[in-house]
Amino acid sequence: MFIQTESTPNPATLKFLPGQTVLDAGTADFPSAETSEKSPLATRVFTVDGVTGVFLGNDFVTVTKADNIEWDHIKPAILGAIMEHYQSGQPVITGEAGTGSGHAEHTGEDAEIVGQIKDLLDSRVRPAVAQDGGDITFHGFDRGVVYLHMQGACAGCPSSTLTLKMGIENLLRHYIPEVVEVRPVAI
């Protein structure tokens, strides 16, 4: 098994590409070791000292490290953990596979606008963000403000505010006049 790595815009995050499907559908975010119990893969990666987050996508594993740790010191151990997982034959996720769209449900008078927002996120934004090892999901819409949740490499990325304001906000405002602003939310 050959696992490739790619840097991301977030210097604390590295994208690992095992050359095979990680999740069949959706994404899975594990912002701490305590949240990883439903993923044998994430649990194994968290055994490496210095790992602070694991995010799973269709064909990648994004790992976030502590600021005081150098990639050169932990990258070989992370590669080993991912390889051991795939050799073990264990599933990536136990129970339900993947998390679907990841978008929050929204009903009411704004349902049509929210549907358009989700469609644009799914068709234009999420594929580009996945290239950087992250994901952005819809969290809410209130009085023209779209609330988005950033995951994986996007969470805590120095350029995430610029991406949100200059990229996503401009895109949504262009196609959906009811959108006046985009704000991040932390869950």
C-alpha cells in the first residue's frame, strides 16, 4: 500500500491519500480523540502523540496536529497507523456509514432559498474544499445570513475567513439575492 500526502492551506493539517475509498458517502469529523469511538481508523490515528483532529472524506484522511509538533516527527507514525488500519480489515466507520450530506435540516418559509444554498454548496463549494482536505456544511439561514460549519483542514485555517467572505459569500450573493452575509459557526 502506498499512501500519498498533500499539504493543505492550513499548515497544521496534512491530507493523506491511501489510494482507495475511505468513506463511500459523506464525511466524518473527529475534532478530538474522545469523539472517535465510532471510527477504528480515526481512533488508531489518534494514538499518535500530537494528533488533535481527524477528518475523513471520500478518498482522503485529513489529520490536524498540535502547533508545537513538527510534521517530520509524526508523519511516519500517522502513515503507519493508516496502513495498519487497512491491513487489519476493520471498517473505517462502525454502525452507519458516512454522515450523508452533513447539512442541517431547515424548514419554513425560507426552505426554497435554503435548498438553493445547499445546491450551490454541494455543486460548487464542497468539491473545491475537499481538494484542500476539508468540508463546509450548511448550519442555518436567518434574515439573509448563512451560517456554515467548517471541518477538516478548513477548521482553524488561516485563509478560511478569506475563503468564506471573498469566495463563498460572493458566490451565494451572486446567485441568491436574499443572501447578504456568510458567517462561520463552531459546533
